[in-house]
Amino acid sequence: MFWAVGFGYFGLLSFYADASEKGFRDTLCGTSGCSNGEFFLSVTWLFGVIFLIYILPIVIIIYLVRTRRRKKQK
């Protein structure tokens, strides 16, 4: 899991660096370009991956810690 999060973090950092250099649409679509629909799907995919890799695990960990603390207090 450590490797997956590390590669995900540096991949996201690399994406941000490319997007700031070339532009967001050019980074997502590549040199051949894409239609508005493909761009929308690419953005949706990107945000979904970010949510699954970074946000959802944090929410799950917070939920599990809170439920364990409630069980110990009873």
C-alpha cells in the first residue's frame, strides 16, 4: 500500500507539473487532442482516481478509528 500511495502521489505531482507547463487540456488529451466528451470523461476519470486513492482511504480510516474508540468507551 505504501508503494501504491507513493507512486500515486508522485504521479499526481508529475501530472500537475505537466499541466502547469503545457495546459490542463493538452496534458489530459495528449498531442492528438480530444473532443469535449472525451475531455469530460478524462476529467471525471482523473477526479475519480484521486478520490479513490487519497480521499476514500482517509474517510475509511477515520470511520474505523471512531468506531473502535466508541466500543472501548462502552
